[in-house]
Amino acid sequence: MTSKISSTTSVAKPKVHFYFIDALRGIAALWVVFYHTDPDVRLFELSKLLPNWFTVVAFKWGSLGVSIFFVLSGFVIAYSLREAKIDFGYFKRFSLRRLTRLSPPYYVAIIVALGFAFISSYVKHVAFAPMGESLSFERLLTHLFYLQGIFGHKNIDDVYWTLCLEVQFYLIFCALLAIAQWLDFSCNWRYAKAGVFVLAATVAALFPLGVFPDNGRPVIFLPLWYAFLLGVFAYWSWRDKLKPIFFYLYAGLVLTGGIVNSLNFAIASAITAILILEAGRANRMEWLNWRWLQFLGKISYSLYLTHVYLLGIVFFLGYKILGRHLWSEILCLVLGIAICIGFAAIMWQLVEKPSIKLSQKVKLVKNTEAIRV
């Protein structure tokens, strides 16, 4: 007969570490930091000495680091749900686990951002209005639930809009997997997963192809959904869940749409996904396993969350004290990046690392097993 008993012990699976993924995460975070140095305003003298192509690639294209983050998120979430049997209980636990991982550093970053905004308003003798909007209870509450964009509020910090989309990506992807599994089980539809995600990918591709307009930063997931799906499809192709030809057809479609419609975000997303797949197929997921780059990858979330206002403070105080000239720009740039990395390392240790450990206590599967006796 078969009976279910609670399992008090479990066999730990060996931890898989994707060094190449962590390295790309570090590169993406540092690239976004360079973007927010605002070279046209803060590095005017330095920019005149640098080659124009270097300034464009290193600084002005830095916002494309977000596209790398979105693709990486798709890859990592596809990996984490690779064996999941999703029901409503699993979906709740998955959502709780992701929010437990993301929210504590995010909430601390909000508090710090508001503190610096208050100090800035006091020093400059202006009204306290982070990012040009007064702080109301509704605005703060919507931030706590990643809904500020949907409710029409400005982000307290410039980077928070991406977190709202990330949360939507996670939940929608998990829900689509659940639907596909339900169709497979209930309707005996062998190609349910393919049907669900072909439809999802087709709708997502309409944005880079120009069928639907690109209106800048979206507040719902659809306009940039293709970037997340590229990461998902890269993982599935690497693990033989999807034939590479289908991945390359989709990546090529997004890439073509990006080139035709001058969408650098789409181009960067497609290239990132292709690099990840080829690294996996070549058994090179240990690429870029350099200590400093792995360190940046580890603290990348904290660095991303906190760098904007830290850079602003360093440049503001630096130019007040030293004046505006080439050497003060260089010094503020180096010092600003160093302070951002140092602060992120502290936040990783004190906030992010504990939040990761806390999220791991949320078990995605019930700790029971069937034993035949």
C-alpha cells in the first residue's frame, strides 16, 4: 500500500552556479551606473576628451543594462521552475518567495532615497517632493506593492519602474506555466505548453516589430515581455526543451524588429539571449569567473537600487567643494562609483543576504513523499 508521511530530512541537490550569468549581471549593473553619471551634464569636460563612440557606448547606452537584467531574469526563473508542478498553492508560495527576496532591499532603498531627498530639499530650500511629486500615503503604498506606475505615480527613484515589470514577469510566467500544465492534464493537449507560449511570444513580438508603438517606459509587462521570454527560451533551448532553431527564429525576429525600428533595447535583448545560449551550448557557463566581476554580480541588485541618489550627492558636493573642471569631474566619477559599490556591498551584507536566506525558508513544494510499504 501507499501512504504519505512527513519527511524530516531531504537530500540536498548540488547547487548550480552560473558564473557567466552573474558576470553579465555585474556588467549590467555597472553599465546602468555609468548611464546615471549623466555625462552631458556632469562630465562635460571629460566627454570632450573621450572619443564620441566611447561616450555613447560606455555612458549613453548604459540604460541597456536593463535589457540584460530582463533576459537574465527570464533565464533564471525558467531554471527555478524547470521541474515545478504548479497549482494555486505553489503559485502562492512562489510569489511569496520572490517578493521576500526582492522587497526588503527595495524597501530599505526607498527609505534611504526618501531620507536623501528630504536632506536635499532642506539644503536647497525647496519643497520635499521626491522626483517632482509630493509624497502622499497613496504614493508610498503603491510603491510598496510595485503598483506606482499603474496608479499614475512617479517613481521615488528613477530605477524602480523596472522592479514593477520584473514582478509582473515572474507572476505572469508562472501563471502561464500553470495554464499549460492544466491544459495538458485536463484536456490531454500534448502541445499545451507550446501553444500557450507561442501565443505569448507572438503577442510580445508585436512591440519590437512596430505593430504596437514603443512609448518609452511601460507600466505593464507586455511591451518588454519579449526580453524576459528570450531568457526563458534560451534556457529551454540549452536544456533541450525547445529546439534551438525556434529560439533563433524568435531572437532573429526581435533583432530584426529592433534594427528596422531603431530599438536598441530589442537589439541588446536578442544579443544577450544568444550569448547566453551559446555559452551554455559550449559548456562555458564559467566564463568571466573573475573575482571582481563576480563580486559586482553578487551586489548588483543593491547597486542598482541605490546608485542614483549616491551619484547625485557625490557630484553635487564634489562640485560645490572643488568647482567644475576636468580633474574634479574625474575625481567625482571615480569616487562616486566607488561609494556606490561600497554602499551596495554593505547593503548586500546587512539587508539583501538575510532576505535571500529568509526567502529560501519558503518551500516551493510540500515536504512530503509517498512511500510504498
